[in-house]
Amino acid sequence: MEIDKKIILKLVQALEDLKKSLKGIDIDTKEHSVEEEIEVLGTVVKSPIVGTAYLAPEPGGKKFVEIGKKIKKGDTIMIVEAMKTMNHVPSTSDGVVKEISVEDGQPVEFGQKLIILE
């Protein structure tokens, strides 16, 4: 793929114009995450990949985990589908499910909190 220098120059100019138009306006460029500010008590299991989270092995099937369920390290907590591949996500430790942070069929990002174990 060849990069067109004219397009790059247009983008740089557009950014410069935007910067000039925002003069005098204070913009906070630091990224803040609400999750970082909230102290989580327990073990957080995060998504190992980007994809779609499924809480059961099939539509209408029994869910892998429920709040209050005791699970062991290595137990499947959900499936994350990526590029038509169903990837089982294992628990990283023993514990009791305190919170399920995603809905069935919800898109998830790498490192996103899936569940919290006590």
C-alpha cells in the first residue's frame, strides 16, 4: 500500500486548523479510566482476545458461570468468538463468581474485565 503524500499534507493542515480554532479552550488529553479509579476486591478475569463473548456453549444453553457459583482454576467461564473460532476462556484462579461484567453476545476488547471472583 502506497501512502499518498498529498493526503498526509491535507490531514496535517486540517489538524493545524483545528488546533487554531480551539485556542483558549482547555482540553484534557489524559486518558482516564473509571475502572482504574474503582478498587476491585477479588480476582479479575480479563479477555485474552478481541471478539464476541458468549456465556453459554450454545444459544439457550446452560451458562458456564452464574453469580455465586464456585469455580476452579482452568474452568471455562465463557467463550470469546474471534474470526469464526470459538475460544474457551479459562478461569485464572479458584473462587466464587462475584460479578459478571459482560452480557451474552457483547463485543469485548483485549484486557476487558469479564468476571470478578472472590
